[in-house]
Amino acid sequence: MKCQNCAGTLTFMEDRNYFYCEYCGSFHFPEENAEGVVVLHEAVDDLECPVCVRPLALASIADQRVLHCTNCRGVYVPNTTFRQIVDALRGQSRGTGPVKPINPAEYERKVNCPACERRMETHPYYGPGAVVIDSCSACHMIWLDHGELDIVIDASHRK
Ligand SMILES: [Zn+2]
Ligand SMILES: [Zn+2]
Ligand SMILES: [Zn+2]
């Protein structure tokens, strides 16, 4: 990412979620998008999105590090981080509508784990939610399609 001020290359400040320009001393704060995802680094990882095969970007949700596809907006996240995000966002649920039933077509989808390339297991999210998530038991990682995190958070709020 380039500095908007002097076009120097920005340095990402680890653990601070912002960029610093060593050339002119300015700070750059990445914007949070509508889903609460802050993209920190374009395509830092050599892992690719299992849906659209583009490099995943480093991003943060609720101050937790995730990998994010800026194209399809999917999120690739460790199990433990996923639980922390759900816990952190639970109180901010905006969901008031009825829980939608799971679309059976969701079970037919094939998503391969970006890290080990094995097919991810598809199962309902354990909880009151009506969402199917994909997980890799070998890597302890979860793949969430765009919008699935919101559904999980809404659902956990209903308990
Ligand atoms: Zn600068
Ligand atoms: Zn994608
Ligand atoms: Zn895996």
C-alpha cells in the first residue's frame, strides 16, 4: 500500500491495525467495510480463496486477525479466533428477523481448504443459527462465505 501523501511505501504496524509512512510520518487507518472487516494488507499470504482462487488478504474483524477475500468477501479463520469474534460481536447483533432455514444446497457445495487443499467439511453451525459453515479439522480452520458471520452472530444473540 502506498502513502496518499508522498506515495512512499507504507509500513504496517503489527498489532496496531494501522499503517505508518516512514517517509513523511503520516498515519493511515484502514476503513472498516459494511461487514466489519478491516483489510490490512492486500494479498500478503500465499493462500488462495477457495471460491475464486485469488490471494487472500490479511484483515481484521473485531480486532482479530483473519484472512479475507476482497473479491467474494469470504473469511478464512482459525476455529479459536472464530469463537472470539462471535463472542466479541454478539452484543452488537442487528438481527431482528426470523431465522431462515438452512438451504439444503449449502451441503452440496465443495470448498477446499486453502492451506491443505483437502475438501472442507460442511456442517451446520452448532448453536441456534441456521447457517452452514465449512471447516477443516486438519488445519482447525473455518471458511465463512460473505454474510455467514452475520447470521452466526445474529443467531448467538437469540439464545
Ligand atoms: Zn508518506
Ligand atoms: Zn473469493
Ligand atoms: Zn486444511
